[in-house]
Amino acid sequence: MLQENLSAEEVKILELLKSVMDPEVAVNIVDLGLIYEIHFEENKKVHIVTTLSTRGCPLGDVIMQNIEVVLQNAYPGLEISVELTWEPEWTPEMITEDGRRAIEL
């Protein structure tokens, strides 16, 4: 559900977020399809809209914290905002081809 027409900086952020893993399945959150939106305001703010695979995800707090840490390390001094949403609901169809290959291993 990631928005189209990402800026160059938003593509960079997307690549950074591939370092954040869902510990339960050992696949990154981008390839799981958990990142819905990325907004970068130069010299001001990074805003991420994300979801989790289930509402009761026991490691959801860890994933959310890891998103913030990765972004704070890459963009010190900028306001980092991570918004958790449940709409649209995540489904396995949102997993990328890379994510599907990683799960099959």
C-alpha cells in the first residue's frame, strides 16, 4: 500500500527501513508490506505510517521502537513520527516477492 512517487529521500528512508526486522518471521518490515506511507519534509520531519501483521503482535512495540531508532540515527535533529494504523488491515498479499522468498527459505 506504499504510496507511489516517492522522492529520492523517501526511497532512501524505505531502504533504511529494510534493516528493521519482524523478529517473529525474520523478514524486514518493508518486504512484509507493513510500511504504508513515508513522508519527508526536508530539515523538518520524517513521518512513517505503518501497521503490524496482527493487533496483538507481541513484538509490535519493539518493531515501532526500532523504526524510530533507525530513523533517528539517519536523521539526527529531525522530528521523527511513526504512526500505527489498522486501516487497511494487513494481509499476506501485501508481502513483496523478496519477502515471500525469505519466508520460504
